[in-house]
Amino acid sequence: MVNEFKPCIGDWYQNIGRDNFEIVALDEEEATMEIQYFDGAVEEIDFDSWYEMDIQPIEPPEDWSGSLDIEREDYGVDLELNAPNDHINPLDDLE
């Protein structure tokens, strides 16, 4: 199946029968691009192969940790912790 999608850095696609990937680099002179799968694997393909791929555009994943090979606990922030409501507004003390 021939696709009609013009490759653009940052666009996400799903390769039918394979994983989701993002276009991370384009080289117009060499007519190649690099795609990075969600698991972090990078592959270089030429433009001819691109237009022969059976793909569909998708939204970027909400969980961006896949290509970084980290777990939710490793984000460096406790996403479940609520901040205390003790924020002090210095304007409250002005008369």
C-alpha cells in the first residue's frame, strides 16, 4: 500500500503490524529519514521505502517514557502527592 503522508519531524505514525514511531530526522540531500520507535529503537529509511510503508498518523503518546526506558516511579516527581495549601501570597500583607 502506498501512503501519501509527507514526512515531518515530530509526527507520529503507526506502522500496521508494528510499533508506533516518530520521525526524528530528515536528510533531504540523502533522501533518508530516521524514525524512532516508542521503545527507543532508531531506524534509518529512505524516502522510497517511506512511501511504500503501510502507516497511519496517530497522536503522540501520553506516556512519553517509552523511548527513555524508565518507569513511572522514575519520573522524579511523585505524581500522586498533593501540594499543601500553604502558599503565601506576599500581596496579602500589603495594606
